[in-house]
Amino acid sequence: MHIRDLIVERLAVATVKVDQSVSDTLKKINETGYRCIPVVDEADNYKGMIYKVDLLSYLYEEKGDAEQSINHLLRHQDTYLFEDASFLSTLLNIKALPFISIVRDDKLIGIVTHNKIESVFEDAFGTKTGGLNITLASTEARGMIRKLTTALKDENIEGLMTLDNGSALARRVVLTLEDEKSEEEANRIKEKLEKNGFRILQMQQIDPK
């Protein structure tokens, strides 16, 4: 999965120029309400990120010049991804950042935010369509998914995610089945899964978002 579908496009991204003053940049960040925004040059080439906390520290703790350019306060100049980056690469790179910048031919074309990443996990859990959400556990790792899908062959699985990868004791699976289920239907599904060796940890009906 590439992240191009998750990109907040350039026109919707607030930025400042690398030669802007500290005071003008702080004003821009305050207007946006963000704690950090991307920095570009006159050609819209990506130059890094500027944090509000660094501007405030420079002005009030270091007694810096408010008319000085922000160039010396930039962070993450070499931290960015291309639009064909994988979802996993994006997930690993964004962890310590408020967002990750996406670049094409050195130019900023957008960003990926944590909200966009979370939307992928919501989709994987099936929360967009709603249905019966089940968390179950199995002591068998090899062949577990095949066994699970065989047991649920009459159901439409809207979302599925495995947890505890590498665990020698038990693996958990979170899945969502399509459509609202009656109590009788939910109990029948539970019995079927338990007969196939799965332990039900939680069952919950969720409404579509």
C-alpha cells in the first residue's frame, strides 16, 4: 500500500518560507493553531520543519532577534518521504513527528498526518462500515487465519487485524463482520469460533462512522 491516497495536498498545507523572520513565522503558526509547519524556499522546495516551541525558546529564553530568519531553527531537513513510500515506512517515520512531509523532485507536494494514519487502522478494524466486532485469541499461529476464515466462511469480514506477532503463547485477532447481528446470531458465531479452538475475548456491535 502506497501513501499517495493519504496525502493532504499542498494547497491545504500551511507553510512558511525559509527566509521569513522569527516574528512573522510565529504569527503564522499562531494563526494556523498548529505546533509545527513545513518550511519551503521560494521555489517550494522542502527545507524542513519549524516548531512553535523553538521560536518561543529563541525569543524569550535566548533573547533572540525577532527579525532574524528562521533558517537556524529548522528541524528534520532530511526527514521526508516520496509519494510511492509504503504505509509501513510512513508509520515508522511519523512516530516521533506531528506529520511527515511528502516530496517530489525536492518540492513539497503535501503531508501525511497522524489522523490519516489512524483512518487506515479504523478501516482495518471495520469501523467505517460497522458490524459485529470480535476480539479473539488462539494458541496456534500457523494456519490460524485459514482456520478462522473457514469457520466464518458464511460471513463477510469487513476488517481484520492480527496482534501479538511473534508471541509464543497466544495471538489475538480483531475482526469485524458485516451488518448488525442479533443476539442469537452473535451467540451462534461465538459457538462456532469456540468449537474451532478460538477463545472469545470481546464481542461488540459497532455503528458505522
